[in-house]
Amino acid sequence: MAVSQGFKTDLLGSIPSLRAFALSLAQNADKADDLVQETLVKAWDKHASFQPGTNLKAWLFTILRNEFYSQMRKRGREVQDSDGIMTAKLAVHPAQHGQLDLEDFRGALEQLPEDQREAIILIGASGFSYEEAAEICGCAVGTIKSRVSRARAKLQEILQITGEDEYGPDAISTQVMGKPAA
């Protein structure tokens, strides 16, 4: 459907009023101009729904107001992150490396003698103190400490780990993630 010349003329004549209204809402000239432009595009696109003989200015102001509030709702869901701090917090290490490390660790854990495996799981994974682990296992605290120490040494040997920085994220991943290498 073709746009009538009267509609075009009235639309153009409404721009100064639309801009003033948009400026009062947006409190920023650039945002107000964007809001007016979006209003004009929507009005042009929906010109067939405008009823000739009704108040064009009121129709345009309604479109502008609705667009303004839609943008405000959208901005309410968005987070300003111009310095990248939020984005950096969302970044994670690649899961495949962690999964492979976990599989290797499980295999190494299975190779430990049962008493060492039990001790390291109670202390390292379950979070029990040496005293609590000794009570659970029915042995002396020194025995638990010895088992845990031997288990750690054996795990390092099996996994061929010579330092703390060899297990977990590699140096490149750590650098990309913006965290200092260990």
C-alpha cells in the first residue's frame, strides 16, 4: 500500500515535536535522535494501521513512548562492561583439559594401595581433619598423616607431576584468562 502525500507531510512536520518529547524522556540528544528515528521507521512501516482523520501526533507520541520504555526494559537486562571486568569473570578454562586431568587422576587414584586411597580421599576430597580421619580409620593421627604423604607422593609419581603448576590449566590458558601463572 502506497504512503499518501498527506501522511508524509504530517510525519515530517511532527519531527520537531517528537524530538522535544524524546529529549525530555532520554535526557540525551543522541539517544533522543535515535529514538525519533526508530519511531519514524516504525510509523512508516505501520502506516497502514494509522486511521486517517485521527490524531497523527498522538499516534506517533505513543509509538515513541512505547519504544522508549522497551529500550529501558532492554537496558535493565543489559550490563555495562566497557572495561571488560564482567566479561573476564565469565570466562572459564576449557572443560576438555579438566576432564582429561580428572580421568588421569581417577586412574592414578585407583593405583594407590587401599589404605592410602582411603586416607587421601578422607583428607583431600571429603575435608576431614587428620584427627577425624584417624578416628574413622581406627588408627593413630600419625599413621593417617603418613598415608596421606605417601599417597600424594605416589600420585605425583604416577601422574608425572614435578610441581604445582603442572596440574590444572596450562600456561597459555592461564595467560588468556588474565590470571597470573602459578
